[in-house]
Amino acid sequence: MGKRGMNKRALIKELSESTQLSKDAVTDVMDAFIDIFIRECVLTGKFNLHNAFSVESHTRAARKQYNVNSKKF
């Protein structure tokens, strides 16, 4: 199994140490960012943070329903 990514607690600790901000302030900013991220993904289906990452959601096409009685699709 490969390495695991950084979790939220480790990220908050790293940001608070590098910016000299309190953990509460960093947590508030992270929570606001996550709320914006989720809202944009739900409303537009995309979120793009330039030079870092982009997320694009998609929906799968509907499948034909299987009829159990006639054993046909």
C-alpha cells in the first residue's frame, strides 16, 4: 500500500506553523474554503484552483432497466 495523503489536522498544523496564525484561525479559513469548494462543485460541476488542481464532476448515462419477468433489458 502506498503513502497516505496529508489529513486535515496535519494540514492545519503545517499552515499554522508556517504562517504564525493560530490553529483556530486556520481552521476557520479551511472550513470556509471547503464550503466554497463543495458549493461550486455542486452548482457548476467544476472547481479550478489555478496552478494547484482542478476537480470536475460528471454523471453517468442512464442504463437500461432489466425486466425480471421477461428476462430482457
